[in-house]
Amino acid sequence: MKSVLERNKMKKIIRKIETKGLSLLNQIIPKKRKIFFYGGSVLKDNTEALFRYVNENTEFDAVCVADKTMQYDLRPGVQIKKVSTMNILYELMTSKVLVDSFLQRFRIKPAKNQVSLQLWHGSPLKCLNKTKGLDYGSLYTHIFIASDLFREEMLSSFETVPEKLVLNGNPRNDDLFRSVDLKGFDLKKTNVIWMPTYRHGLKKEETKKDIPILDRESAGQLNAALERLGIKLFVKPHPLQKKAFDDYVDFAVNKNIVLLTDEHLRDAGIPLYSFLGQMDALITDYSSVYFDYLLLDRPIGFAIDDMDEYGENRGFVFDNPLDYMPGEKIYSLEDFISFFEHLTDGTDAFREERKRVNNLVNVYQDAGNCERCVKIIQEALERNDGKV
């Protein structure tokens, strides 16, 4: 019986053969002037935002391969296909432009006349790690970063060269500035969203917690405080959350704490960041979402009672991560309630810190990220025209 080490070694050999063979094939297949958006199981994040922009604001032909999407009014030349090996490989090898925000299964190097954009899914506070040693940088012609602060981490993680890094804000951030109808969500005078990071990444347990601070008893106490203060707290778990929030919160009883899922938003046709843009404050921890939320200059709370354990297991990009976390630190239920009380009485001790960190992490602070992406695509296509 083969050991785990032997099986992993064999998988790597097969992956290398597959990559080399498919990459060679990709060099000789003719390309069409279209953009391929890889969504995978769900079209989301930066890929979704740019796909929507291309559909609504350009004349590019575009194809998205994803199993789940919001409903779109697709114009002629734009289509959505279901995920299959055939659909992915066909679009990868026949499109002049490739767009992705995650790491897809097929590691095919772009042909000379292809433009391959890795938008990624946020500026890293926690170490990326999973990309290292796999030469992912060779799969892209452009790798996006929101500021030079993240340059070294992306260069190292993708094992790439500086020339491939492109300064541009996350396309999803454009939605922060876009108003949508949230009538179906019964908003209160003050509305807060809580978005904890996924604590079990890289196929290992990064902390023993699934949800910071709360348990069934303290959730009831928190709900009572929210009711007293007139605040609604929307809890948005990470899609890969190991345990559902309802293991910790009885949502049927605690009416001021509402579970918000990707399915809720997708069914309502509301991009996550459009919802986020209408919240009065954000609570998170080590998620890159707060780098984006800084663009709105609103209060942020950090629920980080497991920070030491998380840092030891996953690690942070910065030696001093707290210097890049401009908001109240929440280590207990009392801290939680204090944060909400400060929201209602107007106490905000972190205005200047938010501005300082925002200027460090976001070169672009407007709603023009999708437009700049399209311009980058157009310029790259013009340079590549004529290449075989």
C-alpha cells in the first residue's frame, strides 16, 4: 500500500505532466477576441464584479463558466456556461483574455497572444502560503495588487517578477459606492455587518474557534444590548465556514442578530459589497474585507480573541498586524457591547488611523476599478495583436 507521501509525489508528477501537455496544446490553438471569466462553483468576488461591468458597459464578447450566478440581463455576445472539464478547457484555450480571482484546477500557461489576469480576492493581512512552491505566477500575465504595501508578499507567494504586478483597486470595491434596494432586509436606524474570516484554511485548523467570542448564552446578552440600542447586526459567515453560526446563535429568538448568506444575497440580486456599502459599521478580524471598507471611512471593530493562536498557525504578512487594524479591538462580550454603544453615541477614536491605513493599503479610492481593468485589457490586447 502506497504511503501518503508517495501518493502526493505521484499527484505532483501527474500535475506537472498535465500542465506541460495542456500548455503546449494551448500555444497552437487559435484564439478568439473574447474574455473568459472563470467562476467555478459560484461566480463571486472580483470576477463577478468585472463580469457584470463588462456585460453592462462594454462591447467585448465574454463567456463565464460557473454553476451558480445571480440573474443577469445578458446582452448579445455574453453567455454563461455550466462548469465542466470540456467547457473550462475550451474557453481557456480559445479566449484571448482570461480572468480569475482564485486558483482554478487547470494550470495552463498562457499563449503568447493571451492576456491572463489574476485579480485575486483581497489584499493579504494573513499569509497566503498555499500558493508557494507551485509556480502560479507563470499562469498569469497580470497579477493585481491594491498598493505597494503588498508587493513583496504577492511576489513571494506567486513566485513571479515585478513586471507582472499591476496596481489597481479590487473591482468589487466599485460596488461599495453603488446604491441598491435593501427593503427586504428590514434595516434599523443603525446597521452593522459582521464578517469573520475562515479559520480552517490550508487544510488545517488555524484556531480551535469557529466563531469569535460568542456562545449561546452571550448571544442572548448581545441581542438584548442591540435591541436596547436600536441596532441590527447582520452576521455574514465565510462560505467555507466549518460550523454554521446557528450552532452559536439562536436566530429565531435573537431577532436583532440576522444570519446573512451568499444565497440570500444571490437570490435578491444584491452583490455582497453593495450590501456592505450600506452598513454603518463593520466587524471582522483578519479578513481583507476591512481594507476595502476603509474606503467608506466608517467604524470598524476587530473581534480577535484568538489572534495569538491564529498568528502562530497561519501567520501574518506584517510583523505588527495591529498597526494595520484601525478600530476597536474586541476580546470579550463587554467589548462587543461597548463597540455598539460607541456607534450610537458617536464616539469614534480611530478616524485618523483609518485615513492613515487607508492611504497605505488603497492606492485608488474611487469607484473606477472595473473601468481601469477594462483599459488594461484593451491595452494588452493591442500589444498582443499580431502575435501568433
